[in-house]
Amino acid sequence: MRQMVLLVGPTAVGKTDAACALQDLLGGDRAPLISADSAMVYRGMDIGSAKPTPSELARHPHALIDIRDPEQTYTAADFVKDADACASQALDAGQIPILVGGTMLYVKRFLEGIAVLPEADAQLRALLKQQFDEQGGAQLHAELAAIDPAAAANIHPNNPQRLLRAIEIIRLTGRSLSEQWQELNSPRAVERLTATISVFAILPDDRRALHDRIEKRFEAMLAAGFERELVELVKRPGVGPDLPAMRAVGYRQGLAYLAGELNAAEFRAKALTATRRLAKRQLTWLRGWPEISTMSWGDPAWLALQMQKSLEA
């Protein structure tokens, strides 16, 4: 039987440790790990993304980590294509791939399929970018809301990547983005991969305890040199706050700190607030997800054992 595991949970809950422990239980190389994290795909974004260390990756390699430079765009469609390729290769070899991560858009699109949308139009995108830079996002967002209120409700006027892409698709096709999403051309993952997918979620018993873990992890990031990492990133040509990579939690606030817009205390406070809000969104999404096996957080080895038992049942 072709079998795959998906392990999800809010940020800082311990997904990576549990996935590595499960890989060990399932036979190491017989259970390759695939990352579903939108920040870990970028080279040089190591500390702030909580990326496994080089020594950890040597013991437990993850596919789809360090596959792009921060200046490059990586979309949910790119992820689905890459994750499908990694999972298919593993399944064809008789292995049990483990997809682990907390980027819920990636996970949702992987499971449900992704619409085949038109390729980016460089000339149109440049015009839209110029309009956004000169007038801000309000006017373009109003245009989107008039044509596609459902999409507009989920896209912030100050999110240029998503806003400009939505307007671009509408102008290229003459149809709303929501309408096109409802006509998914790609089948669900279980059909694409002809495999069963066991979905596990690690959830905290106490949200305050999760907030404490988030705070301790951020302090560890600072001690490990997160500020130096930010300094090196902004030295790269083209790296700035408008890049999709730099809108990741922690990095956005870090760039504002380096630009003198925040002091050190404000940087810390805003980064922690943004991370807690991310965790809240992830928990809300997970708790509304049907057909998911939830586990209270705990020792990674114990969590891995519970998942192994479920897979063998």
C-alpha cells in the first residue's frame, strides 16, 4: 500500500523534532522528509525560520529546504509541483514520505489541488507594480473588491504579491480569481499520488505555554545571531521589505529594525506579537480541519510512537 504522512501544527510546537523521530522509527531512509515551510525554502534564512541546523539536516535530510535565493519567488504552485515530485519518487521506491511544516497555504493546496492559472505577464506586472508604488494598494484593492469580493476579503491592500497577482489574473482572463479556484484543474493529492495520506497535527494543551515556547525560541534566535543574519541578507542586491521572502514573521520586523524604524525592544515585541498571531491563525485553521488526527504536544519520541501505531493499525 502506498502510504504518506503529513505532520502539521502551529509554529514552535515541535513538528520538526517529532518528524525526525518518526523517520527514525520508520527506518530512516525509508521515510524521507519533505519540508512544507515557506521560509525554509530560502538560502540564508536559517536562524529566523527555525530551520534545522546543518548537523540536524545531515542526520535527517529534508527535501525543499534551501532551494531558492531570497530574491527569487516561490509560490504555492511551485511547492505543490516540487512536493509531488518528491513524494512520487519516494512512493515509487516503496518508501513512506513525511511532509512536515506549518505553512497552511502550502498544505491546503497540496492536499486539495491547485488551479492552473496563467503565467505571469512581465509587462502587465510592471504596470501594476508602478501603480501600487505610486498610489498604494487601496485603489487596486477596490478594483479587486468590485470584481471578486471573496478574494478581496482574504487579501490585504498592503500585500503586493497577492494583490497584484490577483489583479493580473483577472485582467489576463477576464474572470474572477475565486471562480477559477472553484474550477480546480488538479486532482486531490490522494488521487495525484495514488496513495493514502495520514494527517497528524500536534496541538498545545495550553496556548499560554505555546506563547512561552515562542518567546524562548525567539530569544534563542537572537542569541544565535539572528541580527547578523538579517544584516547579511540586506547586503544582497535586491533584498528589501517588498520581497515575499522578507515578509516572513520575524524578518519583516527585523528589516524595520535595521532601517531604524524600530528600536531593539520594539523589534522583539513586534516579532513576538506577529508570531503569536501566526500561531493563532494556524490553530484556527487546524481545528476546523476534518479527518485529522490530533495529538497533544509532548516528547518527540512519544509522539512518533503514537503516529507509528496509527499507521500500522
